[in-house]
Amino acid sequence: MQTVPEALAGHRSIRQYRPDPIPQAVIDEVLHEAITGTSSSGNLNSYSLVLTRDPERKRRLYELHGEQDFVLQAPLVVTFCADWHRRRTWLRRRGARDNFGNLLGYHVGAFDAVLLSQSVSLGFEARGYGICYMGTTLNAMREIAEFLSLPESCVPVTSIVVGVPDEAPGKRDRLPLRAFVHDETYRVPDGAELDDLYREREVRGWERYMADPRLRAKAEEGGIMSLAQFYTSPYKYDPDRHAADSARIAAFLAEHGFLPEGTR
């Protein structure tokens, strides 16, 4: 089994999988290690995980996650939820005050769930499995919650697929360390520094996009000339869709007691 530095160095987002099932003993071991070894705010453990392995149920998740083929290929989908239902029910049964049905409560649960998801991912990767995060969880929070029968105060925040990799992609580039690390106080970069920070990323990212015939066709169709333009185009992170999704997420969180009704 790999060490943590080895697992981090070897991380790739895997989008092609073999159908090999993951032994239940391995799943149990990874989840036990992650739950007992991951920090949790106040030890409140305000999260839950839903495992999906049934092919027909995975097909529905495939639809909800934008029909990404790896959802069907990978033998396991794990949905991580910010879950206050268990804790709030326990508090009521003990006659205690409830102070978690608010925006702060949502943040605590969501952050705990995301922390746990990274530990689970590292646990699988250290054992040679591949994973891929799905940001599409946020785009379909309501539909995923309904499909997984999540109760009040329990909402999905992120998901991963897990399985034996059937590809060996190169490691994605990151901005230089100096882009992220600030000493004592935040230092706002000027335009020249930003250009320098993103120069290599723009070249490599654009070359990777243009090497994909499907993405090249979309860029040509939309008159897109740069990586930045592609990122905020209708084909990637569309501002109009983000605005609509944000409104839906706010309404959904309000329905689950985390925001005042009518919040946008």
C-alpha cells in the first residue's frame, strides 16, 4: 500500500474504469480508517455517506450527473452528505436545544463531509484504485437527495466514483506554489504577476483542450480563442447556468432548514 505522499503524488482523476468489483472488506477498511482518522468540527460527525453499486441505481445517478460514462463503468459511487438529521433528532430526544438548522450548520456539515471525502479518496488511491470527484452533485442536489431518500437536514455536497483504472492519464498541472501561499497577510497580485502565474497554465490547458476533437469543435463553434473564454462558455462553467443553479441550491437549503425561506 502506498504512503500518503505517494498517493498524493500519484493522484489523477480517472474517467475510465474496469468493471472489477471492489471487495467489501476493502470498502469497510477504507471507510473505517477515514471516519476514525479525519478531523470533525466539535466531533459532531455531521456527515453521512451513501454507497451505490446496483447497476440500475447507478444508471439513474449517471443521468443526474450529466451522463458521464464513468458513473456506469466504475463499480462504486459514494455520495457524501452534510447530515444534521441524526444529530438534531438525538438532541430533541434528549430535550436539548437545536442550534444547527442554519447557514453555519450547513457549512460545518458540508466542510466535514468534504474533509471526509478526501480521506476516503486517499484511502482508495493508496490501495491502487482510481477515483474522480463529481462537482455535478451541486447541480442536482435536490434530485440526488430525492433519489437517495435523504431526510430533512441531510443534503448531498460531493460524490466520487471508485474503481480499477482503465487509463493512465498524465498529472494535471497546477499553478506555482507562490500563487496560493501568502505569508502573514494576503498579497494581491498585480496584472503582470497574474499573467506570469497563468502563462504556462494557459498554454498547456489550451493545447489539451484543442487536442480533443469534441472540445475543438465546440471552441470553433463558439468563437472561443482562449482557455479563460472556454472556462466561462456555455460548454464549461456557464455564468447563466451558475446563477440559476445558485438560486435552486438556495431554495433547496431553505427547504431543508439551513436558510430562511425565500433566500436567494
